[in-house]
Amino acid sequence: MWNRAGGHQGCGKCGKAEAFCARLFQASGGNSRRLRISTDAAFSTAPRARQIRRLVDEELNIRNGKKNPSKIRNRVQTAIGRPDRGRPAERQRGRARASVVGKSDRVLAQAIPHQRAGRSSIETGTPVRGREREAQGQGWRSGDADGLFKKIARLGSAQEKRRYIRDHRQELGSISKACQVAGLPLSSYYYKPDAADRRWRDADDEKLRERIERIHEDFPGYGYRRVARELVRRGQKVNEKRVRRVMKKFGLRPLTWRRFVRTTDSRHRLPVYPNLLKKRQVRAINQVWVADITYIRIRSSFVYLAALLDLYSRRIVGWAVSKRIDTELCLTALEMALETRRARGCIHHSDRGVQYASIRYVTLLRQNGLQISMSAKGNPYDNAFMESFYKTLKYEEVYLWNYETLEDVLERLPFFLEEVYNRKRLHSSIGYLPPTEFEAAVLKMKPADRPVLNL
């Protein structure tokens, strides 16, 4: 008799044996240790029960990888689905009623999955590794499709995705699956614009190109996001994705340069101060000022610019230009800021340069009630706000005008700082507004409704 821990029993001489074996095999989870077979004579002489027992053992061998499933699968299917030819016809007719009772369980026995550990299910009639051999016969590996699908997800426009799917159609196999991975509707893949629609679109793109070029004349460092916001301010609402597509189509890129001159000398014995900006919230103007020095190349040498920026509104509140990089340069910029802004209680943040750590500079800060904060040594990220401002200054002003003398700098630089940067240029950190407009809007708000800058 078959039993499981002394539980249900079934007879090997009747048609219910097969249903019992199927239930027992599923209940055991394919683990032979949970099954216990007795040597009862009546059961051992039943050919149908011996056949089911042999199939159970073979199924365990398949799961353990000891036998080829392709040779056994057909035997499992034909043995369970055909009538018992070893019995006389009279005995088969006598068992017809029992066979009908166990029919649904035979279907359950056929549905037992033939699967090795760590591998996918094997379909009926499919030889082992058949798909791999077929893929190698076509000149590519089955793993290549995964790489192709990953490349689709990184593509940008719908036109690029359509071209890629069309060029790799044989490797990808299913167009619907490729479009699903790429996030491209099937209608977009099969869409073919007519000649009139293409001419209208090209003409419309040309008009948008002219508007973008006019914006780049004033702000050559604008990317597609700021260009889209500036178009809205000028009365034309355009989607950012379309602006990006048109700029890419016509090669309209923001100007960039990369040059570096060291302007910070922190090798001194003057006192330094801790960084007060970490994990701080700024809720109003004149709460945090950041300061730094940069260079401007002219024909024969360099001139230096010291500036202070209000961190909340991104407005330049003080600046000074000189041929010498000394404490007097920084003092001039600070005095300009103190004349126009109320700064008592404000945090003054700078690097550890000798100019900002000098006795004269520190004394002026304390006399006006400013708190002193300094970056870590050799860490420009602590003063990244000023680094970002100087990048904008050079990309959108200095490199374009190619200053030759100090007089050129003094003539052009104030206009950019006061009229362009403070009053016209859009800043993404303050909602794509110029600093002066942002300050005016904040002053009209209640203190509880004002935006908060988390550092």
C-alpha cells in the first residue's frame, strides 16, 4: 500500500491508484523522502501501480538532472493517456466506471511540470536546448536580445526608436514586445507622415529655430529647458521635448569652455571657522551670503573678480574688479553689499583663502553682525553656488566678448551683472525667474508660504 505518514490509502488493483499517486506526488513536492512504499503483495503485483511508481522515480531523476527529459516525457504522456493493454478486455470493461471517476485526476497527473532547478519549463515536443541551437544557427546568441532591448530603453526620440527596431527586427523577434520595452506605441512605429505634413513640420521647425537663435544671442549658455521657459515668457508656449528635438536637429547647443586657474591660497596660519551651512534651511533673503574670487583673462594678463551672492534669491549683492588678488579686492565687494542690504545676523560663507581669513576682513564682518562660515580645505563643493555663478559668467559673458584690457572688463561686466544676471536671466533653482522678480514675489508672500531652501 502507498501511504503518507499513516494517512490516506489507495489500492493498486483499481483505477483509483493513478489518482492517488498524482495527489501523493504533488503533496510531496517531488521529494522522495516523504514517500514510503510498502512491499504489500497485492500492490506489487498490480502492473498499473508498478508503472506509476516507475514514472514517479523517473520524474525525480528528471528534477535531479540524472536523465534526459526528452526521452521520458513521451513515455509519461503516452503511458498515462492510453488504456492498459496488458489487461484482458473483460477486465478493462469492468474498470470502465473506475476509469471515468479518475479521469480528472489523470489530467492533473499530466499537468505536473517537468522542470529542472534554475531552468525554465520544458514544453511538449521541444528538445533540450533546442532554442539555443536554433539561435546559434541564425548567427546570434539568445542573450543578445536582452542587450538589444536595453539599448532601446536608452534611446531618445521616437524616430530613433523606430529606426533601431527596424534595423534589428530579426534579432528582436516581436515588434510589439520591442515597442513595449521602448515605450513606443505601435501606431507611432507604423506611422508614415505624408509629404504635405512633413513640409509643414519642417517649416514650423525652421520658425522655432529662428526664435531659439535669437534667445542664444542674449543667453548663449541656455540649454533646452531655459530656452523653453524663455519662449513662454516671450509669448510662445512650446513643449520642452520639441525644443530639445529642434535644437538637436539644427545643432543649437549652449557654448561651453573648460579652463582653470587657481585663485585660493589656504596655506596660512590665520584662524579658520566651521561650516555653518550644513543641513540648514534658508527661508528669506539676507540670511546667507556666499563669496568667492575668480579670474578673467585679458590680452596681457589676468584681472580678478570678487563677488557676493544672496543664496536664497541668487542675486549678486556685491562685486569688485582688480588686477591684484588681495584683501582689498574682497573688502570692496563686501562694502558694496553692506551699503545696499541689511545683513545683521546673516551668515557669510567663503573658502579658507587668505583674503577671507585676514584680520581686516573678519573685523568688518563682526562689526556688522555677520556670522562667519568657511568651507572645508580643498573642497569646492561646499561653495558650489558661487562656482555655478562663475561658470555662468564665463560661458555667457567673458568668453564671448574676449576682453583685451581692464577697461573692457569695467565697461561690459557691470552691465551683465546688474542688467542681465540679476534682472533677465532665468534661474532654475528659483522657479525659472530672474532674481529681482523672485525677491519681489517673495516679499508679497506670507512667511509661512515662502519657499524653503534646504542645504
